[in-house]
Amino acid sequence: MSAAILERHVLVLNRLWQAVNVCTVERALSLLFMGHAQVVDADDGSFNTYNFSQWLDFGEAAGGEEFVHTISIRIRVPRIILLLFFDRMPNKEVKFTRQNVFERDKNTCQYCGKKFERKDLNIDHVVPRQHGGLTTWTNVVCSCIDCNSLKANRTPEQAKMHLIRKPKKPRWRPFLEIQFAKSHDHSWRHFLDLAYWNVELGEDT
């Protein structure tokens, strides 16, 4: 089976049909198989739910859809799942992590303005820690290796470097802004138009 298909995003709804997360196709199929979730599928404007065995049967009749194949089964790739035992909404606090700083700054060095792969980026303290600078949202920025080396243990003013924008703590914002742009699946829109989410998009690695 294609690894790319297994890594695609599936929208996750809680038991109250509120959008709370996204997961991979692989995780969605695992939750479906264990009975912790059902597939939500749109049919003629209405949404129906399917458990694992029903989804297997339903998928066989679908045309033009993508499937995951194993040795013994062929199952249609779900686009939305409904958690059967989870009714909470996510925390609206933005988690302070290295990956989220990159996400906030859009993988762009805040000194030279160039975009980089994350492996080629550092986290820079605007006011260096040796000068009393804190490790907080408002004192760290995404920086390329060259700019980070050039700035060294100095403030931007001392190094005669200018920040593109002043660092701020991200606010939680519409889920639509974060994930819908990354998905080509318009079946999500019904659940995302009124959904809000936090910006906890990554963990430190």
C-alpha cells in the first residue's frame, strides 16, 4: 500500500460532531478497526456514519475513490471520522515548542527574510539569555544559521540587524486557517466553518 496515502490527513470530530483534530489515514483506520471511531461520509447533502464492517461494504460500491489494500481486505480511505467516546474540546492555549516557533514564523528567518527547511533553521533569542533574555514567545524567533552566527551574543540593535516582525505569542484561531488550506478535501468545510482550534501543531523532536 502507498505510504503517502497512509500519511494523508483525516478530520477528527468528537462525539458531539465538533472538529477537534486531524490524524493520519493510518491512525483513522486503526481507530475504526478498534471500534473507537466511525467514518462520517456525505451522501446527497446528509452525513451518515459507518462502523468498520459497514465501511468495508460501503467502500466496495464507491467509484473514483482511493483505497488502502492489505493481503485480505480493500478499504476505502476515510476523510472524516467521529470519535465515539470523546466529547471534549481542545485546549485553546498555544503550546510553546520549537516546531511551533517555526510554524508561527512560517519557516522564515526573521532577519534576512528567506525561507528554509527546518533542519537549516535555529531558534534565536532576540535579547540573548546572557543579557537576561527569556525563552518566551516574545523573545525567540526563527533564524537561519548564517544570521544566527552573525548576530551572535548581541541584540539586533548591537548587531545592526533588523527583525522582519516583532515576535508575539500566537493566538488560537479558526481551525479553517490552519488545516483546511492544507487539505484538498472540501467535505471538511461543513465542520470547519464554525470550528476553532489551537495552534499546537508540533512537538519538540
